[in-house]
Amino acid sequence: MEGDDCGFHYGDGTNEAQDNDFPAVERSRLQEMLSLLGLETYQMQKLSLQDSLQISFDSMKNWAPQVPKDLPWHFLRKLQALNAEARNTTMVLDMPPDARPAEKENQMEEEMIYWDPAEDIAADDIYSFSELPTPDTPVNPLDLLCALLLSSDSFLQQEIVLKMSLCQFALPLVLPDSENHYHTFLLWALRAVVRTWWSQPPRGLGSLREDSVVLSRAPTFSFVRMDVSSNSKSQLLNAILSPGRRQWDCFWHRDLNLGTNPREIADGLVEISWFFPSGRDDLDVFPEPVAFLNLRGDIGSHWLQFKLLTEISSAVFILTDNISKKEYKLLYSMKESTTKYYFILSPYRGKRNTNLRFLNKLIPVLKIDHSHVLVKVSSTDSESFVRRIRGIVGSVVRSPCRRVSVEDMAHAARKLGLRIDEDCEECQKAKDRMERITRKIKDIDGYRRDELRLQGDPGRKAAQVEREFCQLQWAPDPPEKHRAELRRRFLELRMQQNGQEPTSGVQEFIAGISSPSPGERQYFLRWMEWGLARVGQPRLRQPPETLLTLRPKLSGASDLSEPLWPEPLGVEHFLREMGQFYEAESCLVEAGRLPAGQRRFAHFPGLAVELLLLGLPLELVDGGTLSIPVRWVTGLLKELHIRLDRRSRLVVLSALGIPGTGKSMLLNTMFGLRFATGRICSPRGAFMQLITVAEGFSQDLGCDHILVIDSGGLISGALTSAGDRFELEASLATLLMGLSNVTVVSLAETRDIPPAILHAFLRLEKTGHMPSYQFVYQNLHDMPVPSPKPRERRQLLEPPSDLNRAAAQMEKQGGGFRTLAGLAFCDPERQHVWHVPGLWHGAPPMAAVSLGYSEAIFELKRCLLENIRNGLSNQNKNIQQLIELVRRL
């Protein structure tokens, strides 16, 4: 776990407070909350993303928190699994029911503070009514979120926000520091959130647009509370954002579980959410993206946040029951603002005449009229009131109004003195280096040709010659002359590559990943991913063809080097270039053409392995040539063996399937990984990522790490009649499964196994190396899937289709192979076949990940880990054995 210059740091009073020999120093509410949640130790050395992803005993059980210290870890586990109930912080107390304390009555409601006006109690003493949570008292979910973010490094913060976005939760925008009033604008944490929506220009055809929420500009509407309000902002916002009659609880509110628990440290938190259109008239509340902000707490206590909201919003809605002289003065100071203001009142709870007097004074000051004052009481029809608010928002959106991005909001926050999380030196140095690389990219094909030279003709030809040479080794009587000719051509191509120097862009990239600071390396990689995504892909695009629709086009022979879909420029291309330099040099050293002492690139695998240990997926199969760079991969594994030292026992888990079947999303949800998802033009190669097993669990599980392999775009669904293309895909599928202890095959819409994967099963059956396998049927059409019945699990065991029978005949097993059970042990009563519900609950882009999907993936994960622990995944490997297996396969 690495520290982070962008982290949050607090004073040192805690040691004295914990020392019983001295008088206790009064601890702040923030310190008390951190102590209650067990997060005090993470204030100087922040909790890292790698810490949160470790496999432990808890990874195999659906456990409930029993003490407050369990809550942060429970939240992280649920959020990693995209579970819509992650915000439920209810604890299951480990004591008899009759011994549990009775629940407190009359808790403060989420948006309200009540006291008896007859009692002589100052407003400043209101906190005397609320004690800090005790180990038996549930913690408000917003307090838990704030405490966890304050205890996390920048990269875990970013992961938390990204997962919250997929769950359709409101995202933290301004993180309060209730101790020092030094609030932080979370620009970096939001950078990874990318959304897709329907963009409809005034004229012409609409199209899908994909962009970062940080960069896209949208009208912004803020909802705030002044003093006391009997109307809930959060419930109102949820109703505005929810299409149709289905309300999604984007913003946490008082009617949810624990919603009435008092907030201790979360007041001053600003949350953000967006409405994104889908192109469907029955679902689109607004015709374009609209941002909504929610300030927790009273504007009088959080004036800086309110000032920010007035500067960035197209309109501000103020909910209140009372307008007193104090509130009037606060609003009067906003007289120079150009923002539109609307009041939502509930006069039966307040002083009606006083409200009217001050409103009449404010109308000319804030340049509003009586239409900007709305009244909502308990008898008001909620649906019609929501329609009225939507009408106001829609009217503002249609008129010329302020449109801002999150980056624009950060500029305004910086001017007001708020801290911006990405203003730290490491982050800015990494960003500058990224910009020096990406500003030279005008044309992607030209940049690849000029800057990534080793991946051009020499690299493709060398891979093809090496493939021919390997095939020749298996020929019964290969002509020696042909072998010698292939070896000569191969060395010529490698010498041509080795004569090149790394270009300026590659040198800049190498300098970025060579930084002595792990934090700066991580910042650089993230900046590169986003920078390359923006210069490498159009922002507007038509709905893409899926590879399922491309399958008929793959029935004929084709050039193996010709990509089946456009491949975006990514970080993997720079690492691939480094791998080619290492490959060429290693070949010449092996052939005696270059003295080992003259090597220049021997340190490249070490640089790449550092990135793997930081959580970056590394390419195992080159997506450009569809081949394994054996020397580069073995160099990576050797370096990994050195870095892991004694903890090098591995289980290899692979996921195979054609792109679009949800396998990468499945792995990311299961283990919190970062494989590319969601785009037709995703990387073509197979990628690997490393997961650490907690030391206390490794003995029980039987391994120290799990190496996860995603087949990416390698298996395109080529038919058996596609000739060389099919043979290559079948060989690569055999390779990936041959390396694996566990294989997950992701299927969609049809029970047919892709022919190349079936081919791999047939080949591996001959060798006796059959990985433990699970077939996962994923519902890609977002329709409800009933729970699987035993007979449904037999479907894959029924007679194969003509396609799969043809694959079996290619292996000359057509006579003996009639069912899947004929090629491997497959008991239909055991969990070999899984039916996973659709990913989304509702219609994207406003849909959240469905609870059924999350729970099904968790059960699959539990089954896989149980099989590994029980030794059902074949013999686990150490890295040296894996290196030898790569060479043989």
C-alpha cells in the first residue's frame, strides 16, 4: 500500500487521546467516526485499491457486518460486486435479541432539525440532541461514505465513485472536512466515469454519444435546504430523475433504511447525478443531459458550498419552511448573481406571514417573480408537483442558459478556495507528460506508422514466420532447407527491428512508467488511458454492429493480419512496442548475433511487471499479430517470480467468449478488475491481471495469487469454414485454456459453444489437461431470466448443432462425440452451467446494475473459489511451471 501526495492529513492529537496515563484530549466528531469505523490507521497511510481487492475468507461468504469496523469493508465488497444494496449499513449484532438496546425514538429526519421552541435552547446547541453513534448504533450511510473517502488514496476514491456510478448512486462532488472546514472538490475521483447517451441535434439524425462526465457540458440545477424543510430534497430529486413510474433511489433519503439516522460528518457534502436521454420518448424526461446537485445540510452552515452552487448552476431550488432575518441577509448577499432562484415552501410548518414579508423583499433583489415560489404541503399531489418542477427545468434547458462541465465546476471551486484533488504535484506532472505524447497524435494510423514502428511490417512478418516455423516443428519430416530459410528470414526481420531506436513518444512513455514514485506511475497510466481514448476515437458514433452480426462475414478465408474491427490506440500499444524491442534483442542474443553485455532493453519486463502489480492488465496475446511474444511473456513471468519472492503459487483463471457476451464485465464485477468493456472496438488481444490472496487465506485456498486472463477480442466466432482464421482462433483458445486451472465460457442467446472454443475442448481432452470449467449464459437483452431448473442445466449436454458437430469432425471425433458429456466429465446436477440475469435493471443509460446480476455473479465467484480450495481446479502452479507451460504450448 502506497501513500499518496493527494491524500488527506489530519493533526496528531490521537496518540495523546489514546494514552490512558494522560488526560484525554477532546476528539472531534470526525476522529470519533474514523475510530468507530476502524479507519483511524488510514489517515497517514491511505487505504489503496490493491488492499480492497485482496481475496480473503470474506470473499467466499455473503456476510453481514456485526460491528461498525465491519461496515467499510462490507460497503467496499458490495460496491465491487455492483450490488444495489451496498449503501445498507445495517449491522447484525452478535447478541441475543432481548439483549439488544431499544432503538432511539424521535431521530432527526434526513433534511430536518426539530426542537421545542418553548425551550430556551440556542440553535448552536442543536447537536446536544444527537450523540455520536456507539458500537450498537447504525451509522448513516453518508457518514460511512465520507469517512471511507477520507481514508482512501486517489485511486481507490476513483474506483469507489466509478462503481457508485454503475449502481446509479449519486456521486460525491465536494467532500467536506468537518474538522478543518477544508473541503475537497473530487475532480480526479470523477474522471473515470464515462457515460453513453442519445444525442439528438436540432436537425438531422440522432446518434449515440460516449463521453466523460468530467468533460461534457450540461445545464446544472442545484437543490439546497435553508434552515428547516419538511420536504425532502433527495426524494424530490429521485422523482425528477426517474422515468415513468419506477422511482430509483439515486440520492439517499429519509424513507430508506437508516435514512433517519443523524449525520455526524456528512453535512456539507455536495452530490451530483445526471439525467441522460435514451432516445425513447416514453423514457426521456429531458431531451439532453442535465446535471443535478444536492447539498447536504443547511446553506447557512455551508455557505462556501452554496456560493459554489450559485456560480455553476443554471437555477437553484431552495427548500425551506421558514425565512428569517438571518436567511434573508444570506440571500440578499447574492443580489449580484445571475442564477435563477426558485423557492419550495411548506408554509403550514413555518411562519407564513413572516415568509411572505421576506419573500416580497427578495423578489426584486434576486430578480424573480411569484412564479418562482412554489408551495408543497402534505395534500399536494406529488406527481403533478414533480411534473411542474420538470417543466421549470425543461423551460430553463430550452432557453439560453449556463452549461458547465465538472472541469468548469472545479475552476470555480478553485477560485473560491476549495481544494481540488488533482492539483497535487504528482498528478500534474503525470498529466503534463501525457499531453506531450498525445498532442502529437493527429492521425492514429500515421502515429502508429511513425512512432510505433516495430509493430509495422517487420513485426507482423516476424510473427507470421515464427508461426510457420512452429507448425513446421510438428510436421512428420520437415525439410531442413525450409527450416533454415525460415530461421534466416526470422533473424533478418529481428535484426531490422533491433536496428531501430525508440521514438520520442515511446521514450516519453518509458520515462512515465519509470518514475520512482508509484503514485506518479499510476497517475500517468490513468492519464494516458483517458488521453488516448479521446484522440483515438470519435465522440459521436452510430450504434455499432455487434460481433454477433458480423459472424456470417467470417465464413470465408481472410488475411490473419487484417483486423475484424477498428482497434483504438491504447496503452497496450506502447507496451507492445517495448515488448517488440525486447523480443528482437532476445532473439539476437539467443542466436549469438548480439553479446548479452550489449543489451539495452533487458529492464523492460521489470517496468511492465510493476504496472501489473499496480493493477494494470498486461497483454498476453498480441492483438496486432494474434500471437504470443514468447520471450516477452516469459520475461514478464520471470520478473514477476522475482518480485513475488516466496508467494508465487498461482491459480490461472481464464474467461473465453466472443466479444459482446459480457465476459469482461463479469470478471470486473467478480474481482474488481479493469478489463476493457462496453465497446465494439475494444482491444483485440488477450490480457492478464493479477489478484493477491490475503496471507491469512492463502494456505487455505492453496495459492498466493490468482492470474486472471480475459480472451478479449481473440475469439470472434469464426466458423469452421473460415480456414486459417478459424484454425488460429482454435489454437489461441487451446493455448488460453491449456494455461488455465479454471475456465469460464461466456455464452449469449444460443446454447452453441463458439466453434473455436469447442475445438479447444476437443484438443485438450486428448492431452488429458482439462481445466475446471463453468458455462455462463448471460441474458444480453435485459429480459427477466427465471431461476435455472435442473433440466435447463442439461441443455448444453444435448446433441450439438451442425456448427459444433463440424468442429468435432475436424478433430476426427465426429463418430464418438454426441454430447458435451462425451468430451469431459460434466454432471448436470453439479453447477457447470449458470444462467445470469440481465446486467441492467431498467433501460440504459438511466438503468442501474440489477441486483439479480450482482447476486448471480457473487454465487459464481463463490463456486469458483470453493472449487479452487477443494482442489477441483487441477494442480495449482508456481510461476516457473507456468513459464514452462507457455513455452510448450
